[in-house]
Amino acid sequence: MKIELWFLFFCAYLFITLAPGPNVIFVVQNAVKYGYRKALLSILGNLTCQAIIVLLVACGAGAMLEKSPMAFFILKVIGGVYLIYLGVTGLLNQRRKEGEGKKLGQKEEEKAVPSCFKTGFFVSASNPKTVIFLSAFLPQFVSPDHAVTLQFLIMFASICLIVISVHLAYSYLAKNISNALQASGLSKAFSKIYHTIFIVLGGGLILGNR
């Protein structure tokens, strides 16, 4: 891959990643609630899914999914329902935590480590549009003069660098905002906004056009 082509890819993907989506919101939520170590686990789950998606794109799965409207619709509904589930359970858990006090908060903290990676993976996998988008996006930066496999590896390494940097930057910003809100007693409202966004994104995924 030529350096000029890689630079174009890097800038384009960075611009795309800067637009907050379910992955960013989930990582930020974990950073605010549990700290940066759990946020990194969420990012690792996201990137593991991204690695599989890039592999599928390299094998032509995006084109097959685009030609099968029923399969796309089913995956879209499953993904939307999962995001709504995360939002609803988050709101219910917060209400239960408020009712039962700090004891539940400690249990929730203990359960966070194994669930962050798994949920991060499934949040990333919740939108089948990602496969179709990357299948149209990545090949534009593949040069026929170089090994295709190596170019996909370079692009995925770049994706990892961009995702980790952007997600941690958002997490740092959100954590500082949350600390300020906590001092003013508005942290609970901030948490409810996170969960509500998941519900809205899930509904938008289900009802949205291709």
C-alpha cells in the first residue's frame, strides 16, 4: 500500500470514527462507570469483532449480504433488539441500584470485567450495515500492485490505532464531564441519557432504511 493511499484511508476512517455510535457510547459508559481498564476491555471486544468483519469483507461477505435483503433485515432486527435490550436493562439496573444502594453497585463492578469484552463484541456486531459499508469502503484503498492480504492487515492495524485513540479520548472527556456532574448531583441523569441513546439507536436501526 502506497503511503499516500494509506494516509487517505487513515484520514477517512478517522473522520468516520469521530462520529459517535453505539461502540463509542458503550466504551464511554464503561469508562465512566468502571474506569479505563474496563473501557479497554470493551474496545478489545469491539476490535475483535472488527477483525472478523474485515476478514469477511476480504472474502466478499458484504456483497453476498447486500444481495440478500431478507438476511440483512433479520440481522438488522436482531442487532436493533440487542441495542434496545442493553438500554432497557441498563435503565432497570440503575433503578434497582438506586433502590438497593451501594451493595448492588459492588456486585455490578465484579460482574463488569467478563461482560465488557463480550458486550463490546456484540455491540460492534449489532449493525449489519457495517459489513456492507466496509465492503464498499476498504477495497477503494487496495492497490493491485501490492499483496492484498498485507494491505488488509495494514488497514486493520490502522483501524485499531484510530479506534483506541478516539474511544479513549471520548472516554476521557466523558469521565471529566461525569465527575463534574457528580459534584453537582446530575450524574444519574447523565447515566440515564447513555441508556436512552442505546434504545434510540436500536429503534433507528430497526426502522431505518438500508
